[in-house]
Amino acid sequence: MALPPAPAGWTRFLVKSKFGAGRDFAVTDPGTEEQLYFVDGKVGIQPKAEIRGGGNDRVYRVKGSLLGIPKHMTITDAMGAEVASLRAKTVSPIKSKMTLEMVSGEPWILEGSFIEKNYTIRSSGKPIVEISQKWITMRDRYALDVADGVDPGLALAVLWAVDRWVERD
């Protein structure tokens, strides 16, 4: 089954997991297959990753504490300023809804199947990011649709944080 086009006003990226200990992702343009971003996951007790743009410059960093109680992931920008955090309650198995607390004050609500990589991120009640594996048959390769005006690097940071969260839960 062919991948349908991205909705009007959205940009589509293909995210392919690079098998390895750090959970790296190559992020490409679906039309040209040009690599636009690279998510460089690091191995260790504390999960962490750097989201790098086309020029190999770091645009975001994700750092987590999944062994701590409660679990949390923090996303910072290239300058090290906190942008968002994802936190769990003390005892919280994976459900179908998470809240990403944005430093700006507006939370992002994540809903769907995190394990199957089919979920939506909403802000102010409107969808702003769609992650979907349903149209792609290859394992660990999926579509990331980002609404115009939303930073794709930040969307990738959230995607990596959720992926590690699910993997460790």
C-alpha cells in the first residue's frame, strides 16, 4: 500500500530507526530521500539523544531519568534552555495518553497507541503532529507529519522521548 500524501498545510518526514544500542533515527524527505535530520541516541543509565539538523548542528537535546521515581524526560534547545518535559506518575504503566508540559505554558497532549507508533500530538485542541506506522510495512520506519508552524526538530525530540519511554516501560 502506497503512502498517502501529507495533508495540506503539513510536512511529511520519514523516520527510520537505525538498529543499535542508542536508538538512532535517520529522518528523510519522502520524495527525495535526502536526510534532513539525524537523531543520535546515547547508551547509558540515563537515556539521552541529540537531534541534529541538516548541517549536523544540534537543534535539541533530550535527557531522561527513567530509573528515577517519577520517570521524566526533559527537552532542551541548542543553547541548553529547557523547552518541555514529559513526566509520569509514580506508578504509571503506558496508557493511550500523555501530557508534555511546555515551558511556554501550553501543554501538548499526546494520544493514541505509543507502542504501535500511531499517535497524535495536540495543542489548544488542534492536531499539530501525527506519527503513523500504519501506512508503512517495514518495521521501525514510520511517517511523521508536522503542521506548518511547528518545529520539526522539537517534534522529533518528542518522538524519541516517547519511543525510549515505551521501550523502557
